[in-house]
Amino acid sequence: VCPRLQRIEFADITGEKYLLGTKLYYQCDRGYMRRSGQYEGIRCERVQQIASWVYSKFECIDEKILLSTAPTMELNFTQKPERKIQSSAPQRGENISEFDQKDFCGPPKTIPHASLSLREQYYVGQVLHFKCQSGYDKRSPTSGTSTCKKERGKIIWTSPDMRCTNDS
């Protein structure tokens, strides 16, 4: 199991692949709230022999809008598997591309006004990508990728080495 991941202010985190059994949770952005009674969790499960995200109905609504008048959106779907992306860059440490895609889900679906929270424990080989939120720009240094790997007997995250700012 990987240690707690370092947060980058004003950045969202996604991964290209997640191991079967991974649970992630949507969290509404500031100024929005989860519609009452909806579950924010998703889980990477095997559906018809393919690793897929299983979603529940989930929506973030503007806090200023009355719940009774807010439009609803159904999210009853599973994700189709992503194609394997072959990278020409050499991999360090664990190489996720060696694993069968049946054991990994692709990136989760984006939900308007929500980001994924990091209540999940990740495993060696997980690669996560940091992306600046809307209205914020990436500033140097700009490497927005972090990998959980075993190095000298310790499990660590590589430094994402970026920052997000809304400076002019």
C-alpha cells in the first residue's frame, strides 16, 4: 500500500489505470453540494470479465439553487475499457503496462463541479496525473505525474513537481 499522496493546491488528480477493487469518491467543488441521498463512491469491478467502473446516480448542484428546482441527471452506466496506451518512454520501477487490462479500470468519468477525493489507498505501480482546476494555470516546474513505487525497500510517491496558480 502506498503512503498518503501529497496534495497540490488547485489541482485535480486522475489516473490512467486503477487496480480492480479500487474505490474512489467524488467530492463537490466549493459552492456546490451533493444532491441529498446520492452516494459519491465508485468502484473498479469485473463486469462480464472486463474491469469497469460501477457508478451510482451522483450530481453536484449549485448551493444557491433550491434542491426542488434543480435538474437531475442519471448516471447509470459502466465504463468501457480503455485501449492500452503504449509508451515509448522507458518505465522506472513497476510497469503497469505489463498487467492485463482485465485487472485495471481506465480513468473515471468526470462529473460537472466535482473532483475525486483521495480516501482510497493506492498500490505500487499506480500512476496519477495532476491537472490544474478551471481558472488556474500550471507553473514551473510542470511535471504533473506521480508514481507509487518501491525504492530502496521503501514505498514512495515520486514528486509531481508542479503548482497551479491564478496569477496574471
